[in-house]
Amino acid sequence: DNNYKLFAKATFSDDSTKTNGELSFESTDTNKLLSDENGTLAPIGIGSVIVQLMDGTQVIGTATVTIRAARTATSVSLDNAVVKLSKDVAEDIASVSLIIRDQYGDKMPVTSVSVTQTNTTTAPALVPLSATGASIALDGSMFSTAGIYRYEVKDNVSGKTQILTINVV
């Protein structure tokens, strides 16, 4: 992850204050972390690094920054994997969102999702769905035939999938 920045406000014994524009930051290990004088961080390696808050050449504070391994998607889930809708009823609405978590259990952004119908209990019942961002908007008017519809919801970045079941009554 990039685009992290440290912010600081130092209050001195005479009650004067200084902030980022008047202070600078220095990484103690440039093999793991680079920091520009404004506090913008650029991870290089893995591990913990101390960033020094500087007032001129004097160290007035420190912050420990831990750099972990690059995030990778390890699991996907749907916030609502089984939905029940009434056929031909536009007011019967539901929304389903894909959630991606990394190896640390943290949510990751969802950038590209595809939805493919896998099978159904009734025919003909091809009802194409699409995602807007991580969400799939559904309503009963999309389905004119009662039955169980199954869709594979895929994160196009990681390739991981989850099955969505829609029970139309």
C-alpha cells in the first residue's frame, strides 16, 4: 500500500506549535521505508522502522511504522448469499455486495466483478445480472419465472468466486 502520510503537531514548552510544514520526517532504515520531509511514506521492504520527527536537526519525536508483506486477496464472501424475491414485483428489492479480505483479515477494495448464471431449477430462465462496483442490485421484476437461480460472482482481479442463490417465488 502506498499513499500513507504521517502528520504531526508539536507543542513546545513555551506553548508554541509546529506542524508538518515546519517539521520534517526521516526514516531510520531506508532499506525498508522511505519518507520525504513532508511525511509521505514509501514502503521498500518488510519489517518495523522508526521514523524520526525532526525540528531542524533535533529529533523531537518518533513513530514506529510496520511494513507487512504485500496484500493479496485470500477470501471473498457475499454479505447476503441467499436472496428471496417475489417474481414480477419491482418493489421487492435486495442488494448483494462482494467482500474481499486479505491475508490479514482486512477488507480490500473491489474494482471489477462479473456475474454469471450457473444453473437454475426452471427453464427458460436466463436472467443476466451485473454488478456496479461491488454491489448487485436485484428486484422481483427481473424474474418472470419462479425458481431457484444460481450465479457465480467473481472478483476479476483475484479470480476468487462466491455463489449467489436467488429464490424467486
